[in-house]
Amino acid sequence: MEIDKHDENTKKRKRDLDELEETYFTVGMVFDEILFKESLKHPRIRDRSFIVHNLIKAYDLLRNFTLLKSTPATKDDLCTFHSSDYIEYLEKINHCYTPDDEVDLEYGIGYDCPPLDGIYDFCCAIAGGTLTAARALCNRTVDIAINWCGGWHHAQRDEAEGFCYINDVALGILELRKTFQNVVYFDLDIHHGNGVENCFSFTKRVMTVSFHLYEPGFYPGTGLESEVGDGNGRYYSVNVPLKNGTSDLTYKDMFDWVLQTVLKNFKPDAIVVQCGADGLSGDPIGENFNLSLDAYSHCVKQILNLRKPTLFLGGGGYHIPNTARCWTYLSSVIVDVPISNDIPEHDNFTKFGPTFELQISKSNRKDFNSKEYLSCLKNRISDNLKNISS
């Protein structure tokens, strides 16, 4: 019997289309000049948002994204996590102080969270960027969403903490929960994601997973593997405390193991990833890890392989050019577009000297995570997760 070549070609085209559908996804990036200008108010990051996004633009990556214009959060939005008293206080002091005013005010304003001129507007803008990205995922406008201006994971329900005035991460997860039943949160910042963990410590619908440095005197002083959540959320907080000098090899190994162990016990419908870049070698505040772009990109690739609606956020990162290098490279990884190691000439080009290269050199510092310590840590985390009932 003769085979109908037309039918065979039709079947082949259908198979090709099915394969394309399986591999292709739409990526949205929050790209908004007003949001970038509001970010200038933060004394720890100043012009970071412009430097990050100008480098992404210089690599001609924007053509690969659906650009999302940010809508500032409303008071009601902010109060889905934060107390109304705290938000009303921020509104009250909106234009009363500047970072030059060395004052300790209420609700944690002062010390590591100095007052800002336009502090309430700043919080609405920062939270709005992440909510815009989360809503694009909920509306199925995009499959992956990025907001490098977000990731402020330390702010508590009723106070500022650790450079964070508003917890846009918690707000973004709460927004995703309106559409997605189970959300898993991965925190790659060198500091423990305490504010996000505290927000969801009593629920089993959000699993928080934080990889961070835990050493005496290192902020925030929380995040031991024994901290597992409370009540209905007991064992849904996963902490991975690492030691000084953590290397790419250690980080990637722990991430892969934790990811697989978590997925055996928790089935997420959506994912949120905080990509704080202060674990990079040379960060002036993190300074204790010895990571390169390889560690961060490895984690991002592993998460992308899960093919779930995913929200990527920024966070810490206080060596500004290196943070721009990191988030630009991650942007290229997310859209699967290779970019050159040579930094393109653009307005901020001189900030990337003396190498003018994308890749970041690691130091020769010792990794204090022994095989014995890592093995014991894995065993404890595994034992904790075994307590989860499906």
C-alpha cells in the first residue's frame, strides 16, 4: 500500500509544532523608567537599577522580552502583608525626612533603613514592580517574569529591616497564590530570607527555601536547618545554612540536592526565585561567599527546566557593576541567548573596568564547608522533609 506523502508531511509538521510548543515560552521583564528613578532613593543601591538595565539594553537583549510597564502598588496592595499601622506611618512621613537625617524613628526606620524622601512612594513603586510581574504570570501574559528591582526579603509585617522597607517578595507570592495553589520560593541571597519565611511560616501552601551564610554575628542571625516553620506550615520552611568561603562547586551541589529533595515532597504550581547577587566574590557586604556567575546561572537553569510559571527577582548585590553583570547574564540565560564576555560600549562602560569583561574572577579563599558538614546538613534537611504528608 502506498503511503500518502502529504499525510506524512502533515504529521511531521504537527510533531515539529508540538516540539516547538513544548520548548518555547514567553519571558516578561519589568522595564520602567519611573521605577528605576524611584530606586535611586535607596542609599545602598543608588543608580543600580539604571546600570543593570542599561547593560541589558547594551547587549541588545530587550528584543527577547515582553516589556512590562510597572503599576505602583496601592495602599490595599501593601496591606495584604504589611500592617495598616506601618503603611499609614510610611504615608505620614513620606516627605518629612531624607537619608541625611540621622534619626531613629518608629517601625524600624533608622540605622540600616534610614528615612527616605518619598519613602511611601518608593515602597509603592518597588512593590508595584513585583506585583506587575506576578499579575502577568497570573494572567498568562507571560510564562516567566523578571523584576530585577525587586527581591527585598527582610522587611517584616510591621517594620523595615535589613535595607528593606517593603517586602515585595511576600506581596508577589500572595498575588500568585490567588491563581496558583502551591508556590515554592528559592532565596539565593547570601542573607537568610527571614521576612518571607516569617510571612509564610504557618502555611503549607508556600514552601520557602533559603540558601545563605550562617556564621556568628552575620545578619540576620537566623536560618538554621532546625527552623522549619510552625503550625500547619511546620516543615515547609527549608533552610540551608552554609559557611564562609562557599564555592561554586559546593553551592551547585547543595542546590541540586535540595531542589530534588524538595520536589519529592512538595509539588509547586509556580516558583519564585530571589537572585540576590551579594554571594558573588568581592561583594562589599556579602564578602563571605566565593561565587561566580556559574553558580547563579546553574541554579536558574535547573529551575527553568521545571517549566513552571516562574518569577525571578533581584535582591542584595552591593558591588554594583558585578550585580549588573550577574543579572544581565541571568537575563540572557533565561531567554537562552548567548552573549559576549566583552562588555559592550555604552553610557556606563567605564564602571566595568579594569577588565571590561562580563565574567567575575573568584578569590583563592578556603571553602569552610567540609564534606562531613554538608553530609550532616543534607541528612537533617531530608529528615525534616520526610515529615511532610502529601
